[in-house]
Amino acid sequence: MITANLSLLLATVAVSVANGTELTGYLMDRLCIRRCDKQNNTESCNPDGSNAFYTPEDHTGWCLKIKLCEESGYMLMSEETDANGKHSIIANFTDAPSKTAVVSYIDTVSAGKRVAMPLVTVVYDDNAVSVTSDAGETIVQVTDAVIKDPWPADADVYTGADTTQTLCEDLSAADIDGNNMCFRSDVKVSKADTKGMFVIESNGCPDHANMKGGSGIIANSQADPVVGGGVVAGSGGGCDACTACDSGACGCGVCSAQAGQPCPSTLDNSIEIDDATTLHYALVPASPPGSGNGLLCGRLEADHAGWIGLGFSEEGKMAGSDAIIGVPGAKTVLKYDLDSYAAQPAMSDDKQTLKDTSIVTENGKTIMKFTKLLVEDGEIPISEAGVNFFLHARGSDSLGYHTARSSFQKDFAEDSAAVLPVPRLPDVRLVAEAVLLQVVLLQVVLLQVVLLQVALLQVVLLQVVLLQVVPVNPALFAPAIRPVKEGVALDVGPGAMPDVVTGSVGPDVVTGSVGRDVVTGSVGPDVMPGSVGLDVTLGVALDVLVEDVPAEVLAASKGTTTHGVHDPMYQHYTMMIPQDPGTPGVATKITDDVVGIMTNGVLLDSHSQTWSYDMCNGHSDTKRQYHYHIPPICYLKSMGVATPNAPNWWINDASNEVRAYAEMTDQFPQTASASPVVGFARDGFPIYALYDATGNIQRIADLDECNGKADSNGYGYYITAEPPFVPTCLKGNVGSIAYATTTIACPSEGITNVIAGVAIPVVVDSDGDSSAGYAKIPLLGTLVLVVAATMAFFI
């Protein structure tokens, strides 16, 4: 006993002081690290499809905030990879204040939504110790952490400084060293060669006037041009509805996703949920991966007469879960959204997508059959690889309170029928008690050492160690900290939260309140004035996205720090796209709205239309992200693409309703110069606008289901002048997108951008008459035309 404890104490003397006070990497919870370490390959191993060691950039705020993940604690994965593309663990958040800082940052950036978490910079105590793991990794034991975005608030990208850009006629012209991959000069492009990806970082602010001359919301009596996340309705081509795909008439992305592979004739796998209930199942993987057409084929059998159900949960709890419930008396098998513990009605008809359903009760046994898509919009996804949390309940003849219930977890990649209980991770109080117990044990050891008259030098060393660190029995943390060796000190004691300085986070902030995008005393995005939002505890300091903005930076910036609810803010977008997109394959539906990024750094989105745009055909949202849905005429003009003169080409002549879809393309010239590369989709293929390589305007009938086609320039996507306007699916390997939002407003007149190689476009009036175009001198082009016309009039 004495020898073991003495060895433990002496081992801690070897820890070294960390050299730096900052680290940059990806936040990762320990539960997901353990799952992926156990799997030991590059495949997805987490509920959001990420891999802690190979794709930490795909890890979402939603997954990080699952209760079990949050309770497990957090670590930091490296930004760089080894030669095999593997990230390593570089930091361990050891104290309560650091964990609070991590959770607060996750809430601020993603609010727990299914969006990827961006890189973070961690500032920590420069006296922090580091340890070497069994794998040879140096892991800093971080205390008093501050979490922030890697781009500081005074970065050049937030000053609105003038920029330049080179026009690229096609993908072959794009080159990082030669022309910044065709992007504006303030867009940062680099390579992640071990992943085969380009990394594109942008501030998201446009190079033209924005949020001015808005149309207001324009009425539209036509069907939504994009329904079901990708089915094009009422346009010149594509599918009118999924029934068309069922008959083999077309190949739209959503319908093909529904088609998928069929369920097998027998369900050979089973899970014994409890003594009375068994789930027989087969998992049909999505083909190709990520296409959203994977299936769970199930038969739930219970030695019970009455309703039975199978639920899908994020945390193993009923509230907030989804469920399939069969009621024999009503002969129904339906999906339910269990928002609370109270009785809930079935989901709406458009959500009832189950197939092959049946429910029968025979000889006291109830059998429910169903086929469910693994991934559906607005519902909890079922992961092909990674932990899934399931619920089971059963009750009487009529649907009501359950008479029995249970929860279990399943990783289908393990192909095991064993039911794994939801893990219980160490409680902070228990950990603290364990630490105190170790202190007592160490005092006993010290007494024994004195009684045995250990050499004075050893006693002095022990006293030094006791003054610096409280050793902890590593067995208590073995389930949570895989790489840390025995003898590592873990500070779990209470820590005082730093005081919040009035006004340090934003304007009109009440002392003790924290948040971003602060407007008149409100905290957090998308909240009403005067509310707190984001579950912020008053008096607890939140580590915000950007540092306080120096006065000189604000003075130099062309933006402002006072803004309305929808005023666009500088962002820090990080998009990863394949360096070689390869050959277009099967369509993958876009599930998070983001199609790609334009060469001016603005996002291109695909969600349902709001029919409210500014004078340049763009708009912002409650995330304060300026973006495009339809052809953005100011940006396209600057790129030399022919457009109408008037921004309201999408509004009818009476100016009271959205123009008929079939008439929209007629507002543009039918032939013009070929479009240059105006952006890149997330699968690495280029985006063009309106005109193909031959100069012909593109209609939906000319393109595939993803608004793309191959011509002399290779395969690419097109922005069109008729619905759906932009791609709603992609044909390649879809890369990641993450963002962090600042409190610095984009310049309302746009960032001045000089574009080399722009041809003079032909512009067309709303009545179809051609007129002379102009070569854009950014931001001043229109003014030059007005002055020139005025001088000509007086002369």
C-alpha cells in the first residue's frame, strides 16, 4: 500500500509545465471519443455521423449537448492530423469553470442544433500541466478556460477593407496560389491534404449594397417551388410529386431517397428489450452513404394485449422523443412527436411516412410491423453506426398512460442483439468525494512515511507534491479519460466564476448578463428584446464568440455595432469541400439548407422561399447571415453575367404578387456570354449562373434533378431564373460547413471589391428591351453611370 502510493506520488513529479497559453482545435465530448476509440477506424461512430478522430469538423452542437455527452466532459482534438489523417487529443478540460465555458460556447454558437461546431481557440492558465498518454500524445490539463473563435475581433477580415478578385471562366482556372481559387481576396483558402479537402473561410459579407430597398413579403398563390426538401413543383421540368417517381417517370432526389433498397424477407436480428418484448429488425443502409434512403425494418412483439410503441430519443427520455405506436383496437400504426410527458396527438399526415405497417393481437400477444426511414426532416435520426437511444412502452387497449416502459441503446454497426443499458457516468459530487478520500489516504501515507523515517529528501519531495497537486485514483475516471496516465491531477473542486463587466459583451447589457448579437438588453440570437435566451444563468460569465472590439477597430470598420434583428453581421464561415469532386453520382438531398459558397464569400441556400428580398435579391436571417436563394443581380452583374436592370424581375407587373414561375426566365436575355465560376458547391463542383458554355440560358428542363449538367467545362450546377433557382441536392461527397457569428455589422454599402477580367454584360429592362451594359467599378459603377448620364444631358 505504501509503495504503491509512493510510486503514484513520485510519478506526478514528472509532469511538465505547458509552454503556451492557447490551443486551437475541435471540441469533443469524452463519450464520443470513447466510442470512436473502441471502433478504431475511419467510419462514422457518433449519432451525428462524425468520427472523433477522423472527422471532428462534422461534430455538431446537438451531439455535444446530448445529456450523456455533456455529463461525460469535454476534450479538445487537434486542428492538424497525422500522415494518416487522424486527429489527436491535445487538451482535457479538468475543472468546473472550464466545462461551463465549453457548454456556454456550444450554446452560443449552435444552441444545440444539428450544425457543425467550428474550430475554437482555448485560452488557459499558463501554469497548466501536461501529461503524456499511453499513445504518446501530449495532453494539456486545462483549467479556467476561455473559449473563443480563432479569428480575433480586430482581424483584417472584419474591417471592411477593400478587396480584389480574379474572374475564372471555368473550374480549370481555379488555383490557390494564382487566383485564390477565384475567391475574393479576404476569403482564406487552404488545403487539408490528408483529408483531400479545400478549407474555405469567409466573413460572409457581400460586396454590394445589402438590406436596402427591400420588397417586403410578396404574396404567392403558386405552390411552393421546393417542397419536401428537394422536389420541384410547377416548373418546366423535374418532378411534380413523389408519385411521379413511384411510377418511374423521373428521378428526383427525394423520391429516389424514398425508394432505396427494400426490406429483406426475414428479420434475422433481434433485441430482447425486456422479459415480455422483443424487437426483430433489419437495418438497410443508405445507398449511396448519406443519401438519406436507409431503412429500419421492424417487427415489435410483446406478450401483452394492448398498444405497444417504439421510441427514438436523443437522451433516453420520453419528453422530446419520436415514437411509432400501434393501437390494435384502432388498427393504426402511426408516428408521434412526444414533446412532453402529456398525451400527444399523432404527427400530421405529411409526416406519416411509415410503410408496410400492421398491428394485430392474437392469443395475448401483440405484433406491430413497420418500415421507417432512418433520416427524416425534423425527426430524431437513426444512426447506421453510432449510439442510438430507444424507448419502449406498452399500455391498455386504448392509447393512454403506459403500464410498462424501458429504455435501451443500440449501435447497429456492432450487430449485437444485446441490450446495453444507458451508461451512468461519474457524478461531480461523487468525484469530489473521491478526491477528498484520496487526500485522507495521502495523509495516512505521509504519516507512515514519517514513522518509517523515510529519507528527508523523499519527505521534502512529497510535501512539494502535496502542495501542488491532489492525486486522484485514476480508476474513478477510467471510463471518461482514456489516454491519461495514472497520477494525473484532476481539479474538480468549486471554482469562482469570473465577474461580468457591464458592457463588455455588447451594448445595453445588464450587469451579469451575457450573449452575442445583443440588442437592447437581450441576450442570444433570435430572442425578443429584454429576454435572456440560451438558458443563460445571470451572473455566470459566458465565453463569447469574439473578444471585445477595440474602439480603433470599430472606428476603422465600415460596419456598426448597433443593428436591427435582421441586419447581417460578419461571420466566420468554415467550409470544407473535396479537392477533386470526381464524377457526379447519385443525388444526396441537402438537409441543412447550405448549397455552397459564392466567390464573394456569401452563402447560397436552398430552403423554402420567404419571397422577401432586398434590391440585390439577397436577404439576411435571424442568425444574421446574409445569403442568396435566387439569382442575385448585383453580384452577378459584378461578375459580368447578363441580368435584368430591375431587381423586381421576380414580381409581377402589378407589383402585388410573385410572378408566374413560367414567366421568370423570360425576364432575362435568352443568350449571353457564358457564365464564369460564381461559386462552389459543398461537394466541390463549380456553380455557374444562368448561362452555359454555349451562352444559352438554362431552364429546369435542361438540367438534372440537382440543377446541374455536364458540358464542355465538365459537370457543374446552375443558378436559374425559375424554381427551384438553386440546387436542392448534390451529386458528390458533401463537405462540412461551420460558422461563428460576431457582433460587428457588415457594411451596408458592401465591401469594395475590384474584379479583374470582367466582361461588359448586357442588361435587359423589365419589358425585355436591351440596353448598353456597364463594366462594374465596385460600389461606384452605378454612380459613374448616373454622373455620366447627367453630364450628357446637360451637354
